[in-house]
Amino acid sequence: MTPAGNIPWLENASRERRWLVGVSGGADSVALLHLLVGEGFNNLVVCHLDHGLRGRASTEDAKFVGRLAAKLGIKCEIARVNVKERMTHRGESMETAARNLRHAFFGECVRKYRCARILLAHHADDQAETVLWNLLRGSHGLRGMKAQQMLTTESGGVLELVRPLLDLRRVELKEWLTSCGHRWREDTSNALPVAVRNRLRNEAIPLLAEISGRDAALAFVRGAANAEEIESLESWALEQSEVLDPQGRLHLGAVRELPAVLQRIVLRRFLIDHQIHSPDRALIDSAMGLLDVKNPAAINLPGGARFRRREARLWIEREASSNSQVSGGKGA
């Protein structure tokens, strides 16, 4: 039985519009591709990035995806990048370097096909790992991936990421593929205890399930859903507070009039809206210090940016525009 009935996004999604689909060759993305084809989506473009991290296995993944797309009669874009080279030049972790290169590749596909909508195969187990990892890194609440998300790339392009499978479990997808006789590629590195996500997936979450006697992954997924409801309430509260000036800067006086808890929310959301991803509590504490004019007028932010206070306004200043104010409107 197809899991399509458990994917709410399918109810209103256009079958005729063009959609880019991220396909790694693993069970999750292969299942997504077959589901889309089975549901009548007839204007798809498969996008596969070979990260070059697993030698011949990576090359075979790319070949598999190319053959699958050809078999299904779907356009296919395949590229190869050097993740280790970026790690060396940028000082990024492997996960961060791979993600940034992947988003850059998606940006290229967006420009070529004039389509900014990208379907990704993240599922409920991925969501649980994300929530746990974000929590361990000091995120604000049980923060997970969103079913739909707007993303600005390093080059300034805007992508719309869509994750239709967030309500489905990994085992459901594999069982469905097996029942249909669909093949996929197994990434054997997923079983190795060399990456944080691997250890969360294979060690931490199973141990939490054993200790609690409950489905730990499902608990994290539900926690993320609850957190999204709270974020909606935060968005409403921010709209009422009217803390932005016409240039998109924070008005110091307006922020200082808010209760402390709303001040923290305002600062966190302002940072996120300006591409300071996952600001932790320590960073928000530092940002709160800017509200007191007795404190230094600027703090350092990730990526070489600075959060600055001047003339009763707060804004983010970046290296490339050290003499200009980086502004932006209200965001959800």
C-alpha cells in the first residue's frame, strides 16, 4: 500500500508545475521520486550532487541516480564537488561544507530551470535527529526542520525547500520500496560512528527509547510540531510589537518597552531573519546586552558579522558592507 495517503502536502500540490527533486540514491529520496511519479507529477527534474567523499561508491550513486531518472523519463542534473577542499579553505565542518555546496548546486539548478521549488526527502527520523542535535547545541526550544522553508544561498539566491515526507518513518519508506520491487543504494557510511548524526541515529535515540520504554524519535517529532505552534504565536506577538523602523532596523526604544521574554524573541527572530542560523542562548544573552546603552555598542556574530547599536537603532553589519546597514523586513 502506497504511503501517499499519509502525505498531506500531496492534496494541494500541482502535478503540472515544475519541481526540482533532490535525489541521493538512498531509500528516502528514491521513495520520494517513485511516489511523485506514481502520483502523476509529470514535470520533475532530478538533482544529484556527488560530494566525492566515498570514492567509487559516490560515483556509483551518481550513475544509479542517472539511470533511474532515465528509466522514469525524467530530466536529471548531476554535479560533483570537493567537500574536503572547501573544509580546508573555509574552516567548515564536513556537514556544513557539504550542506553549503549542496545549496549552491540547488541554486544553479534553480537558475537553469527557472524553478525555485526543491523537494527533499527528509522524514520523521531525520526530524528527530535534527531536533535532538539542535537541542544539544543550545537551540531555542525543540527546533526541527520545517515542511516548507525559504532559504537564501551564499550567492543571494532564494530557494523554497519542501519536505513532504516529514510525517513518515524511515522503515515505512523502505518497506514500501521493497514491496514494490524498487531498488536503492545503501550508504554504508551511515552505520559508522564517525559523524554526529550517525551516533544520534544509531546510538543515542535507540538508547533513549530503551531507557524510556517509548518511541523516542516520535517524541522529538511531536515536540518539534508543538514548537512550531509556539513560533506561530511568537510571530503574532512580534507583529503587534512593531519594533522595526522603515529601514528594517530594530528600534531600540520599542524593543526596550517589551517584557524581557519578548525582547529575547525579537532579537532571536531578527538574527534568524538575517541569516544568523540557530542562534543559541549565549548569543541571545550577548544581544540582550545591546539594549543597555552602558554596554559596548556591538557584538560579534558568526560569519564575521556584527550586531551593532547606534542612534537608538540595532542592525546587522557584515564585512562586505562594513559601512552600510544591512536591513530586512519582518519575517516569520
